[in-house]
Amino acid sequence: MKTVRSTLLILAAAMILAACQSDRSETMVLLDEKISKVEISTSNGLGGMNEEVLLYFQDKDSLSFFETAITTARKQPGKVDFTEPDYDVMVEYEPNNEGDLPAHGIHLWLGDEGHNSTFVYIGDDAVYHATPEITKKLRGLILSEG
């Protein structure tokens, strides 16, 4: 009887841990390097980067915010299957001892006030959502500057 109860208790604990683990969704990643600049351009569509820069950010606070916005965006089930992105975001890094580092190109669908924004790595089809709070700050930065 004691063995059955112990087994059931262990099984219940394992199920609770598994449920907690499955709730954690994957987030976007950037290089573990210092960001030097974030460039924003109006997107020309999926798969490419519009190199005609609309605005850019190099100040510490903006760079920190963009890093947080991107690295806290959570992966969603499914693949990209919607309209053209609003913006292209290019994250550039400071060169290290070995030279220039590759940049990250990301498509951005800027959400309306109170809604999620969507990020997708250029050339990928995994969808990541940023929170409404992040959207509010993104709208403030991009729309006030652009």
C-alpha cells in the first residue's frame, strides 16, 4: 500500500513538472554581443531586407529596449501565413577581436495599441509575439521617429 501511494505521488509530481515545462515557450535569440545599432526600414515583403533605412537607434536606452523586445518575444505555433510585414529590423553588433559580426534581420508586424506585435527572422517562418506592453513602446519609438 505504501509503495502504491509513493508511486502515485511521484507520478503526480512528474505530471505537474511536465505541465510547467510545456508552458514555457521558446523565445527569440540574438548574439551574446554588444548591439551597436538597430535600423528600421519599411518592409518590401517577406524574405528580404529593405536597405533604405527609415530610422535608426544607437542610444543605450533604445538598444536595450530593442534587445529586450526581441529576446522576450515568444514562439507561437504555426508558420508565417499572413500579410507583408510592416517593417524590417536590422540588429547590428559591435565588432569583436575577430572582426565584424553578422547582423540579425527581422521582419516586424507592428501591432495596434493593446495588441501583440509579431517578429519573424528574415528567411525563417517561425512566428514570435511581443507583448502589448512591448508593442506600446515599439509604436512610440517607431511611429514618433518615422
